Amino acid sequence: MIMKSAFRNLSPRERQVLRTLSLALVLAFVFLIFISLGERRTYFQTRDTSDARVRESVALKKVWAQKKLEWERWQQAILDLAELKTKYFYDDAQGINELRLDLQRIFDEAGVSVTGINYTYSQFPKEAIKKVSAAFHLTGSYLNIKQFIDRVEKFPKFLTMERVDFQKIDAENDSLDLNIVLAGYYEM
């Protein structure tokens, strides 16, 4: 009611200006609504893009962590190989003497009798190692042969039993005769 009386008190020119301003205000409001709808769409698209990039980033961080872990494992493998070569392989510069002395020490500690040691040599250029196989005839009690195998397994150098052939088992005398092939490895 107050609005109507105030509107009646206006001159026709003032009414026309007020109508024009009201129309301009309505048009500006409609224009802002259309603009805001476009901005709203842009906002959601940007948000979706941002969410996708965050997911990609999380996935890439997982891949990076896996690759880093794999790289650390390879570094450890390199260190393990270096340790293997220095601690567990025989030194090629010293020749077969070190292997012969080690075998003699193992035989003495186990208390077994060994005859006919024959050495054969193999090279593996691709792996950069040499293998020396010692074939021998071993005689001893079950306990002594068990000690011999234990000594070979616990020996700090890399020795492997490639073949064990039982030749004679004498239960009365508690004696075993075996043919054994034992291999030692050298770094080239």
C-alpha cells in the first residue's frame, strides 16, 4: 500500500525511468543467472578434472614407491653379489691351492679318509666364474661322514656337493665308502 501511494506520487517521467531501471535490473539478473550457470558448469568440470588429477597423483605415487622399493632391492642385490664374490668365492689369483687346503682341513676336522682326488675345471664366461670340481673316494663312519657333510654346508666359502655315490656300506664295521664330487667356485 505504501508502495502504491509512493508510485502514484511520481511523475510520468520518473515512472518511465523507474520502469526502465526495473527492466534493466531484471535483465541484469537474468544475464547473471546465465553467466552463473556457465560458471557453475566450469566449476564442476574443473573440480572433476582436479579430482582425476589427484587420483592420478596418488596412483603415480604408488608406482613411484614401488619403483623406489624395486631400485633399493636391486641396490641390495648388487651389494649381495659383491659380498658373494668377495666372501664366498675363491680368489682366482691364488689358484687351486686355497681350495686344496680348505678341503684338507675339512677332511681332517671330519676325521674321514680320502683317496684319489681328481680336479676338473670349467669356465662360465657369461657369469664370469670358474668352477673346480674335486672328485674323490671317501671312507669313514656314519658319524664322520655326517660331520664331513656338516662342515661342507657350514663352510664359509661356496662349496657344493654335486654328486654322492654310495659304493659300500659295511654295517658290521660302521663304515661307508662314498664317491663324492665337490665343487668350489672362482671369480674370473
